[in-house]
Amino acid sequence: MWKKFHIITLWCQMNYADSVRIKSVLTNCGFEYVDNQDEADILIFDTCSVRQKAEDKITWSLKDVKKDKKIWITWCMVQHNFRNILKKNTPNQFKRWNFLWTTEWNQIKVYWVENDEIKDLIDHKQTSLENMVFINHAFNPLFFNLRQTYPNLELCFRIDDTGFLPLILERIWYEWLKYDIELLNEYEKIIPQENANMSEHQTTAYVPISTGCNQFCSYCIVPYARWLERYFSVEQVVSEVKSHLKSWAKEIVLLGQIVNKHPEFLTILKEVLKLDWLERLRYTSPYPTYYSDELLALHENEEKLCPHIHIPFQSGSDEVLKRMFRGYKAEDCFNFVQKIQKLKRKISITTDMIIWFSWETDSDFDESLKLVEVWKFDMIYMWIYSPRPWTFAFKQLKDDVSAKVKHERWEKMNELLKKWSQENNKAEIWWVRKVLVDEIRWDEWSGHTDNMKQIWWKIDWKDVKAWEFIDVKIIDSWEFKLFGEII
């Protein structure tokens, strides 16, 4: 009997939140989660497609799976591969990609779906497709193609259908499973069970407040993989946070593709900050144009809201930002950082930069370097541009820069980042920071501070446990790293 499962969560923090939901639903069905994938009967890959490298990693990982284990795949890699195999003959309902509608559990019918099954649906045009869930390869070449190499690939499912996994699994011969029918639900309404954490930080809980994205930046696959924005209610978010705090969490991270676009984002922050047992609150990933003075004021005045703002500018060139469809100019970036630096509370600022987007000139790149030079970011997450299918840039903007040049630009920006990281970290010396302990390596502990910097300290006689908070005085620094001692 195939009961033991293990989830391999790749790349983004949103996937950790989704994996928790998968774990909770399957446990409700009678499956058993195991920490060691060697002990599992079923390996579930919670995938990412933001960059091609992420998909390549998944494909390579499949090669290491033993043939006696079943493979399930979900999330972005599945969802952006959905397509219509019958093209012009396909009913309009199918052309909606099975992304846009919501379904009620008591009306669900699950289809495998094989090609002949689709033909049967088309031949019976009076059949309503509004409350059907489709799985596997008829809409998804990913399943068909991978199945040729990996015959133990059993299931590809949309993350939005996680709540209906009991019905899906019954359809593919897991007839033994038992589940509480009242817990069948839409994705947004799934509240993870206690102690269902999937994060590497055992006291950090990732809580989604929205999913999907309407921004359609020209390079970004997210709207095609996670589809359009859906917001979770304040009540549901607070309820999930309470559940995590009562069981094991001390740090809450609120998640959304554009987290601060939620129409009630400020209300959510204020309600969560009121909760007992909360020690630290963060959120990601925000967008520059959706920051308000009131949100910055919360960073200034609320001790539990971390003194760290990650703001993905992506470029410092107006021309590049225009081609990216970002909706702001470089001057807006400068003005925003200036606002942050005027706050009475010292805030750590990090950003994202895409290195050498399509048609980017030397002058454009110099504008990005200027942004880094002026504002001295604590960290820059630099991504070498990778064209993604479906996007405007993939279709219309030729990736005209060689890999060699891209890597040269990356090295140049990284050298500038190291310079400012070292200088910023020197300014931290003799500060006392609250640190969340992550792990032990050799004779040292590591953790991250409230302003999201990595810190190391020597093991001593004090009784310190992983995933708890301690006060550490910073006594030395390198680029990207602090050193401290427990006080």
C-alpha cells in the first residue's frame, strides 16, 4: 500500500506554504509524511518556473528517483505547461486553462484526462465543464513527455486543486483512502494542520495572503504559471497565523506575488501584530508602487515588524524599466529609498536586479550601477536574464546578449555589492541584535538577524537550541556575513 510520502520543495517561499497545504490534505486522507525521502513511497515535487534553471534542476532531480517510488509534480512547472491539444475543436471552457474558475466540492467530477475522454466531452456538448477538475497529460505535455522517460510519474496536478486531492486520488486507484468530507475545500480555504511546517526554519511560518499576479511584467512567467490575483480575507489570514503561533511558530512571513497590493494589507499587518506569541513579522515580495507612507510608518514604529525592506527594482534604467513594463522610473526608485532612509528607525534595504535584459546597453547597465552606488544596498539578488515561455519578452524582445557578457556584468555588479555589503556590515559592529538560530555547522551556530543579515558565533557553554531567538552582540563583520557573541 502506497502511503508514505515526502515533499521536495524547490525555490520560492510561496512553495513552502503550498507544501504545508499538500501535507495537511494528504495526512487527512490517511497518508503518512516522512522526513527522509528514502523512506517514502511517493515523492512530490513542488516546483518553480521563474527561471529555466529552476526547471532544469527538477528534471535532473527526477533522474535520481528510484524506479520503485511514484512521482507527483505540482505548481508552476505543471501550470504553465497547460495547453489545448485539440486547438480549434476545443470548447471555450477548455481554453480557460482550468485556471479561472472556482469549484464547489460537492459538484466536482474528476477527469483523468486522456485524449479519448476529452473527445467524449466534446461530442456531448451539453455537458457542463464548469465544475470539473482535469489532471495529467491531456492538457499538459509535461506529463506526456516526462512519462516516456519516467514511467513511475503518476500524477501532475494544479496546486489550486490541492483541496480536491482526495477525489483525484480516488480517480487514480487510491480507493483505500479515507477522509473527512467536510475538509474538502478550495485552495484558499485550506488551513494547515498544527505542526505541518515544511520550512527549513522550524519556527518560521509562511502564510499566503494572495496568489497570482496581474502585473504582467514583460519578462515574468508568474501570471501564466500562478494566473491572476486572488486575495485571501483578513479573517482567514489571521486565523492561519493564530494556528501557527499556537503550535510552533515565532516568526511569521506574509506572502504574495505583490504582497503589498492586497487591498487590506495594512489591516492584515496591524491585526497580526496584535497577536500574542508573535516575536517577528516579515513579508515578501512587495512592489515599489504599492508602498504607502502609513506602511513605512509601521516599519518605523512597530518593533515586531522587521527593520528590513526588500524592494525588487530590477533595473536603474528608465528604458529598461519601460521594456520590462514595471510602471515606474529610476527617479521613483531614488525617491523611495530616500523616504526609507529618512525614517527614525534604521532599515536594511535589499533589492533584485535582472542582469542584462533584452536590448540593454552599456549605458543602461551603468544606470543600474549608479542606483547601487548611491543607495548602498545590503544585498542584491542578481539574476542573469532567462527568457521564459508565454511572456511578452520571450515573444517580442530578442535576448541579444551573449552568456559571456551577462556573466561579466554580473561580476561587475557583484564587486560593487561586496564593497557596500562590507561597509554596511562594519556599521553593525557593537549592535545587539535579536537572532533566530538556524543551524549548527562544525563549531559555530548561524542565524539571521531582525534586519535579515546572516550572523555566526562560536559555540560556548550557553544552552542554545536551533530555531529559538537569542540576543547576540556583533563583534566583527565580512561581506555578506556578521560575527557575534551571545549576551
